[in-house]
Amino acid sequence: MEEKKSNMYEFIGETINPLLGECSHKCKFCYVEGLKRRFEAINIRYRGEVRLDEKVLKKKLKKGVRYFVGSCNDIFADNVPFKMKKAIIDWCNNNPQSEIFLQTKNPNGLWKKVDYYYESFDLKPHITFCVTIETDDEELIKSVSNAPAIYTRNAIAYLMCHTQITIEPIMKMKDIYKFATFLSNCHAEQINIGADSGHNNLVEPTKEEVLLLISELERLGQKVHLKSNLKRIIG
């Protein structure tokens, strides 16, 4: 299960997972939990304490392939030790022949404390750092996930690297105009929007609300990419 074709993004070629163990965010809509119930091999890989897959970290990535690194857990979650994050980032930086896509719900996990200040890990130009922000409704997201508060995820705005935002699974929003402004102020190069593909009975926006969000983001100058699974909501 180290490498496979990605279903998460149309623009991703393969996924690869250098971090094993259970994700501390415990999102109720996580597709990996479903896989763990179906396949014992996956259950073994992604349960228990987080740990590195040393075999993966010895791999040389394929030239010209766009990889999603860490698709089965969150490399930057608070329960992942600094030395593990560094080992993975160093490996990513040392594979410039490939394009690499990292994604997290905890962009603050990219920072490390040095004496009395914080600095972020250095990400090379072939790496894109993506942050998931499903909604602007803090209480709604707390009801289905242990991930960090949404307002903390704007830390992406302070990163000196290629960045994207993914709104997936998109959930009901409290104030679409303010949410669009919040997202725009993160200064991401692209905003991806997708729907729940796992039939998790989430509280979702209407077609009109999604279209309004898209329109407002584009009005604010944002590049918006619609994932194929969003067709279920907007037709």
C-alpha cells in the first residue's frame, strides 16, 4: 500500500505514505477508517502510535510524477514528533525530480520552536503545502473531528512556499461572505472544493450556497478547482 493511483485529486499521480499509525484527528468522515475495517493489512499499518516507514523513506520517487505524500494520516498533527516530521520533509526535499503535495489540518505543525521564536521548515519549490478547511462553523466541525480549530488554520498565510486550500468534505457554512474573505486572506495559490464521497451523513450546504461561495471566491481573485465529487451537490 505504499504507492497507488490517487482518487483524492484528479491532478495527483500517486500516493505514498511514509508515516504509519493512527491519525489523532479522528475525523468521522475519514476514508482510511473505512479501509481499516475492510482490510486487515491497512488496519495494521494505520493503528497505534505513529511511526516512520523506513522502507518508504529509502525510496527514490519517480521523475515527473506528482505525489500526494501522507494521504492516510496527518504528518503535521500534534502527536507526530518533530524528528519524524523532519525526516519526512528532508526526504521530500531530496526528491526534486517529482512534484510533491502535502496536506494537513494543522499548518502550525510545520513550525518548530528555536530559542524564543518559531521558524517553519524549509520546503523546496517542488513541494506544495495544502491545508484542509471544511467550513467556517467551528461547532459543526468539532462535532465530527478532533482536528485543530478552523481559525488556527490560516497559519498557511505565513508560509514561504507553494500553498493550496482544500474545502473537503464541504460542510454547511455560517457566513459565506466572511468565509470567502477568510479563505482569500490565506493567500493560497488554488482553492479546491469537494464533497463527501463516503456517505457520512454530514451537514452539507445547498447547491445555491456552494455556487455562492465559488462566485465570491472568484470575485476575490481566487483560483478555484472543483473536484468531480462536488457534482453530487451542484449538478
